[in-house]
Amino acid sequence: MNLSAKLFAGLLCALCAGPVAAQDAVDFYRGKTIRVVISTGAAGGYAEYARLLAAHMGRHIAGQPGFVVESMPGAGGLRAANYLYTQAPQDGATFGIVHSTVPLMPLWGGPGVRFDALKFNWLGSFDRVDGMCIAWNTSPVKTWADLLARDFSVGSSGAGSEMEVFPAMLNRLFGAKIKVISSYKDGTDVYLAMERGEVEGRCGGQLTVIKSTRPDWLTGHKISVPIVVSPQRNAEFPDSPSIFEFAQDAATRDILNLVTLSQTMDRPVMLPPNAPAARVAELRAAFDATLADPAFRADIEQKSLHVDPTRGEDMAKKLAGAYALPAEVIAGARRFVGGE
């Protein structure tokens, strides 16, 4: 074959590759139902986002598959993450939406982690969110000074979630007196426990969910925010300090930056490892297209939710950077989030 023929053949292959890949996606997904496994219960913010994604994403996938949302709560997101890594089908027909703390769980060295976060195929995340601890109006705890001076009970869905990680860090790094009660299925159950007086509050990235499911908590001043666990103060609670304001040295700030990294990719979405590369690319593109879809955005706004996405490729880079941090930074963070 002469040079001209080779060049023509190469060009022909390049032109055909896209349609062939698209046809493969059509053939695979036509008539299929994609399972979306969420790491929380069937109520609350995660379920709301998952159901909206399921209602719109099929339009952006060749073959237009159906969707079903499956709740798999437990261990602060660990149960669902382990399932997706070790047991879920890896053909591109099952993906998960998990706690924002899940991608960093292997760094903390806690028990029960059976996955390598860098081997998941990250499709992206829905939002960016400020972490905070909130207190019910009947609690004597109103301010950061109160958290340092008296016991404060918060609910949690289990080790690994921000509901547990943030209190551990605030206690061990700054001397707060937060007691965690880990007997709840998900964040919604914690909110109910607050209303019943079983616990005084909750920590985590939760403002969007409160606006959507309990807006009267804000308009009726039913909660206070003693501390914001984020690099800056939150504009809606300008009198509540950021925990970074109390970091006295670079080492502490490095730890805080690592622990709060998950806030930049809230409600992360991932495929199991070993999913075919073409389907990873297909679902990443479909996820991005769905979150930009005006119909999806209208439903998000109607439910008072929020979207500020991170692309899957960018998530993978951020996580690779976190796992490559100096050992002393990782070890310092691990001590304060309960891994050691």
C-alpha cells in the first residue's frame, strides 16, 4: 500500500470511529434499564437529585435507556461504595451517587473500606457546598464559643459521612465538645430527631437540602449555625465564623483543605472500575449534558435544589492530587477524622 492509500485508510478509520462507538452505545443501552445506587435512604437530598437525574439523563444517551433508583444506605456511604466496587456489574448499566466523603475514605484508613477511589470511573458531581454545623433552636449551643464550652449532641448516619467526620475533626483539632449519635439511617432521620429533641443538631453540607425540604427552618429561625466548615464564611450566615479563621498554622490549614476537598465535588457520581472506556465517555458526556439541560435545571429550581457541577475528568485529577499529598498532611488529617 502506497503512502496516499495509507493516509486515506487512516482518515477513513478516524471518520468511522465516532459512528461505530455511537452505534455500540445504541446497541448496548437500547431496551436497558440503568440502576442508580444511592448511599442514602429513599428520602432526602440524595434521592431528590437521583430521581431528577433518572428522569432526564436517558434523553442524552444513545439508545435512551430507562432508569431505576435503588437506595443502599449504611455506614456513612461505605456500604454502597463497597458494593459498587466489588459486586456491581461493570458493564456501564449500574452507577452510584454516594456521600461526598466517600472519595477520600481510603485516605483515612478506617475499617471496612474495600475500594480504591482512584479506580472508580468518576462521571462528575452535582454541586459545591459549604459544610456547617447547625443547632436546633432549643439547644443552648448558639455560637462557636458554646461548642467549645459545653456538650453538643449531633446525629449521624455512620462513620465516614461528614455528619461524623466534621465533629471528629472539630473535637480533636480545636477542642469542641460534640457528641455524635450514629444510630440514624440518613440525614432526613437526623432532622426528624432534631425536631423530636433526640439530638441538638447535625454537621455536614446541608444548606441546599434544608432550603428544599425544610425552608421554614430558615424563615422561622429554627436553627443557628455555630460554625462553618469551609474556607470562607457563608454569605447567608455572615455572623457564623469559618473554621479556617481559627487555624493557627500552615499544617492545620493543610489538614482543613484536605478534609474539606469533598465540598468542591458534592454528591459525586461514579461507575464501577473496569467499565468499558467507551461507556465511561458516553455516560460522562450524558451526565454533563443532563446537568446543562434546561428541563433538568427547571426541575432543580422547582424543588429549590442547586447545581454547580464538577466534570468527571476534573474530579479524577483532584482526587489524584489529594492522594499524592505529602504523607505528613495525610497522616495529620487521618488522626483528626478518626482513622488512627
